[in-house]
Amino acid sequence: MKKNIIDFLREAKRATYAGKGVETSSSRPKSHDLIYRDGEMTYYDTYLGGERFAGEEALWITDKPYWAMNYIGRVTGENFSGDFLKEALLHVPFEMPYRGPAAFSGGDYYYECSVQGEFDWFQGKETICFKGNEIYECFFHGGTIK
């Protein structure tokens, strides 16, 4: 079943923020909320802010919370591209279904993601560099819910 869950999570990420999905009604004042459903599984991504942001992705199976990931990040330099970040996040790998791949590049941009732990309990960091200078960082952690 875990393979089905990770496949669903990757599909949900590609259909929501990374895939420039349509936001739903805000769950809190000024929040950005995205939802994806397929069968008995539901995925929510909700975040606050823009250049400095915090949020949570969560997965429910038959209306029971199963998995969650919190994240906080910020733009730290000039020439940040949200489109480049979304492009990197579209490549979320099966073996690391948290944010983006271990490495991704396009033009003058370079994305890097490192993770410690496993799907059940993990923490990590992603960065983006522009022409070799770090311009973005995001920290995340999460795991299964019991």
C-alpha cells in the first residue's frame, strides 16, 4: 500500500502547487490552499506568505490523517523565480517524495534538496542558487501520523 500512497502524493504535488493548480477557498485569513482527491485519498497543501512563507502538506486516507509535512522558507537573494521552483518540484522522485529531486538545473538556476530519514520520519532542506549564489532556502520535516 505504501507504493500507492507515495504515487498518490507525487501525483497530488504535481497537480497542485508545482503544477500551478487552482487554489480553493482559504481555510484561514490570507492562506493559500490547494486540494487534490482521488478515491479514498485526499491531499491538502496550505501556506501563508510569499517571499517568507510557512505551510503544511497533509494526506488523509478515508478521512483519517496519515502523513504530514511542515515547511518554512524564504527568498534570500535577487532573481528568485517561482516558476523555476515549481519546475523543480514537478520532478519529485519516488524515493524522496517530499519536495523536489536531489538536484535540478535550468539556465542560471540550480536547485538542491537533501533529506535525512525515511517517509515515516524525516527532515530536510532545499536551496536554489542563481549563478552560484544562494537566493532561496526552505526547511521541512514530517512523517506518518498515528
